[in-house]
Amino acid sequence: MPSKDIEMNNHSNVTAKKPGKTFDWRNYIVYFAFAGVLIYFSLTLFDEGFLTSNNMLNIARQSAMITIMAVAMTFVISTGEIDLSVGSITALSALTAALALQAGMGLIGGLVVGLGTGLAVGLINGLLITKAAIPSFLVTLGMMGIVKGLAMWITNTAPVPIVDSTFNFMFGSGDLGPIPILLIWTIIAAIIGHVLLRKTAFGRQTLATGGNESAAKFSGIKTGKIKLLVFTGTGLAAGFAGILYAGRMHAGRFTFGEGDELSVIAAVILGGTALSGGVGTVIGTVIGSLMMGVINNGLIIMGLDVSQQQIVRGLIIILAVAFGRKTIKK
């Protein structure tokens, strides 16, 4: 009898190991898609300079702010929540940082004020969601309007110029040799996000919260605290993205970040993070963001106008959600 039990256990162990060895192409769809998009534009726009180093670096610059926000959004969506306010936070943070610099607070003061603005809005979002039990979609949708209105109100829709050359160099327009400073910030954000999600207890608890919140609570995870932290982190990342926008454009403007929330969410879902939560990947998010940057850049070189680019972006978002649904069903 014991021998039968051992045989059954061995059989179940073998069976349990098989799925891990099975290659599922859906887990790598974003990488295949990215390669396909890159090859397509490389062939069709070869004579237009698409593959030049300058254009590749320009794509990295254009994608930097989206990627940084998307890395943070990966944590939010992994908990089964969503944040629609990141674009508006970006604009407000850029303006407050610019105003702080204009007031003579210096580089550190501008950085602290800009980051503090994003952190404060993210914290308010998290408290309303976790303490007042208001759905994240409604909270962040309302906050998007509030923050956008504040960004327009505090400067009467006027841009705020930034003349601090050190700030502009470090947080936007500078290059270290051939490498844009924006690319360096992107890599740093991606490394921090990947390590947090894959190598820390916080990352495991984030995925557990999104996978099954009730079970996570029973296992001792403070899911409310996790959600509060991820929304605060997303606000902080959006604040930093606003600083990068301001540094790159040498000014703060209320128009910064318009529509970015859609691109950020699409990059996260396209990268393989499940819209329902429980499954997340920072590396996939980065690739998804870069793919959207490549597509936008290619469409511009092809001469498509803004309306046509909006149509393509909408199709990408639909496809991203469609593939996200397949991942959930798996």
C-alpha cells in the first residue's frame, strides 16, 4: 500500500512539472509583436532614416515618461485596480516644479516640490480607495478632472519657463556622451520596478492581492496597505514624469500628459499584466511601452496626421486588452 502511495505521489509530481515545461507563445506575445513592428518599419522606412541611431535615441526620449509611469502602473493593475489620473498629475507636477524653480528654491527644491505634488495626489487616491471604499476607476476619474483643473487654474493656463540649465540637463534635455539622460532614468526606473515586483515580499504581496484579495487577507497580507502604497507610488512616478517633461521642454505646461493615461495602461496590458490583477511583469511593460513608441514614431515618419495616429492608438489599446483577457483565462 505505501508503494502505491509513493507511485501516485511520483505521478502527481511529474504531472505538476509538465505545465512548467510547456512553451506558451502567449507569454511572449509582446516580444514577438515588438520584433514584428520593428522589422516592418525598418523595411518600409529604411530610406527615411528610421533605423538611424539618432531616431532610435529619439524614440527612447519620447517613450521615457510613458515607460516610467507604466512601470508604476504595473503594480496598480497587478492589484486589480486602475489609475486614470496619472496624466493630470504629470501636468500639475511639472507646473509646481517650474513654479518652485521660478521662486528661487533651486534644483533640489523644484525636485522635492514636483515629486511631493505627485506623491500627495497618489496618497489621496489611495486613501479614498482603501478607507472610503470608493472604486479606483471613479476616484481616479474624478481626480483626473480635479488635478487638471488645478493645473490650469494656478497659472491661468500660461506656461511657466524654466531657465535653470542644470535642472534641464539632469531631468530632460541632457546627454551623457551619446546616451540621453531620459534613457538613463528609464533604465533606473525599470530596474527598481523589476526588483520590487520579482525579488521582494512587497511584490509578492502585490500579486497576491490582485490574484485573490480574500485569500491574501486570510494569509495575513494587509491588502489595504498594499493598495495605498501602489497608488502612492504611481503618483510619485507620475510626478517624476512631470519633472522630466518640464526638463525636456524647459517649461511647465498644463497640457503635459494629456492622453498619457491611455498609453500607460495600454503599455502595461500589452506587456502581459492581467487587467484583472494577479499577473504582472515590469520587463513586458517596458517592451510594450517601447513598442508603442516605435509605432508612434513610424507613423509620424510615414506622414500620418494626428487623427490617424489616434485611430491606430485606439486599435492598439483594444488589442492590448484582448490579449490581456487571454492571459487571464489561461
